[in-house]
Amino acid sequence: MLALEPTTDILKDLPPRRAGQIVVGFAAETGDLVARARAKLLDKALDLIVANDLTEPGAGFGTETNRATFLDRTGRCDALPLMSKHELAHRILDAVLTLP
């Protein structure tokens, strides 16, 4: 089992945004994935959050694959299938480039 420790909330401590800046957050959860991710998206005023459920096989830390759900500020929620982390990185970039 991986032992995690609380850290400083980096997203909450960011300086004020500049025009055109996009802020993406990441959420590693163990339950209520969409609800928790949506709460973080709103609380931290993010443009996009990439959330994954650490209890899903093949997802999270210590694997070459991941399964993620994207939520954006417009309310869009896209659950992606299991894929390589390399492919997921490309999907994140594509999502950022197509944000309204």
C-alpha cells in the first residue's frame, strides 16, 4: 500500500490569473470520483480537472496505464477508457486546446 501524506494546496495558493491563462488540476480519488472532482473544479476555479479512481485496476500510480474522467468549467464530463499514460497525456493536451 502506498502511504500518502497531506501537502500544501498548490492550486489554492496560485497567484491571480493572467488573461488567457488556463489552469488544469488533477484529482486522485478512491470514491465518489465525479462529485469530488467537480467540487475541486469549482473550489479551485479550474478550467479543467483530470480525475482518476485509484481503486480501478490499471489506473493510478505504479502502472503504465490510466483511466481518467475530464470535467471542465462548462459542465462537460467525459469518462475515458483505460489507455496508456502517454495517450492520456495527449488527450489532456487536446482537451486543453479545445476548451471554450
